[in-house]
Amino acid sequence: MSGHSPQATAIATPDAQADYVLGSSDQEHQRLMLQARILRPSTEQFLRLGGLGPGMSVLDLGSGMGDVSMLAAEIVGPRGRVLGIDRDPVTTEKARVRARDEGFGKSLEFQVADLDDFEATERFDAVVGRFVLLYQNDPAATLRRFARFLRPGGVLVFHEIDFTVQNPSWPPASLWDDSYRLLTEVFLANGTPPDFGRRLNRTFLDAGLPGPTLECHASVASGGDSPIVPWLAYTLRSLEPALEKMGLSLPEGLVADDTLTDRLEKAVREQGSQILGSLQYGAWVRVP
């Protein structure tokens, strides 16, 4: 989840955060980058509506492969500054390489840090994150803690997800629906709320913050040309160890290998189905 998770998506200590069920393999890193391309329009809109603009300083929580940090750096420009923090040193180093290759220079930096342990004397104009609050055992406490790192009038902007879409295909493609339903089942079994996006308002209020402005987006696809199909395939492949551990399995006839995308595409195409993707929630608030 990129964030990530996902994005992105820091992997913090067990007492701070639920296990990041998608792991930290090279395949998962590829999935995070695919996910970032799908989510970029929503995340960019949430960041801009939340108040990000040129010259601002931004702290990105759970920066993972760096996609949200790089997007924020594009928005704030060379006069701004973005710091991404993530516990995983492997993804953090990959994020550094990607940012260097993209020419961001010193305006974008990454640091290895647990969310609970991070400290800085610097104060930021914005604290942002994508798919990070859902992995926290106490997301309200995380918001409350990182609001302290804001300058007066700074903004909090978070992008979270809801996997619990009912009947995601129409006409029903049972292979797709059964595969998609596994996301909810494995997240619930792992103790991670698959519907965290719809909990954002309450979470901000529980943190002692003003009620946020909220927006919800969803991708819709048909046929085999949508990145939603390979995204689900990549996600299920990253989840395979967790599925096995939890006694869950792919629908009959599916294997978590290179054939999975083609099989899911075929199932959707044969039914002429329209697919509703996961719901993407944005929440933002300016802190007095």
C-alpha cells in the first residue's frame, strides 16, 4: 500500500502498527509502483485540495517506494522541501535512487524511521500519508502526534482505502468477485481494517482535530486494458504467503503466478463485466 500500503506504506514495530501483510519483496515493490500510477490522480487531487502548493515543506509518513513524496515534491517545486520517512531501509533506499534518477535533488529526502520514534526540530507546512493510518494500532494517536510537527496553520492530508466493495463486477464475474473478496478476508484476519477510508472523519475527531473535509473516488474498468486487473493479480501474489498462513486460498483454477492476470482478464471479458475498484478516500484539515 505506497504507500504502501500500497502504498505505501511503512512497516513499523508490532506495538505501533499491524503487520504489513503484503510483505517487502521485489514483487511487492513493483506492485506498489503500479498501484501508485493508478492512484496518482486521486492522491494529487487530495493533496492540492488539502492545500499543498509551491514553496511548502512536507512530511510524508510511510513513504515506501517514494511515489507520494515525489508527487508532493512536484507540487511544492524546487523552492519547497519534502521529507519521506519509512521504517523499511530497503524500500527507502529504492526511493532515494528513484528520486535521484528523476532529478529531484536536495528538495526531496528520505529517512529511515519508525513513526513512533521519529523526532525533528523542524516544523512542516503539511503532513501527508497514503495507506498508512490503516496499519496503525491507534491511528488517532498517530494523527495527534504528527500534528505536533506542523507550523501554525499547517495541514494534514491523508489518503486511505476501502476494499469492502460489494458486488464489484456487473454482470457478475464470480472469479473476479471471489478473488477481490479475499482482500477483505486477509486484511480482517491480519487485524487491519479493510474499510479504513470510511473511518477517517471519526479518526480525526478522536485525535482532537477539527472534522476534516472528505472526498471519495473510485476507478471503473471494463475489459482487459485497465491497470485494475493486474493490480489485483499483483496484490494477490504479494498476499500469497499470508493467504496460506491464514488457511485461505485463491478460487479454484487460479494460481498465484504469471498466469493470474490473464485468467482474471478472461473472466471479466467473458462476462462483459464492468468492474468497480476500491474506494479511495481523501481527508484534509488545517490545524489552528
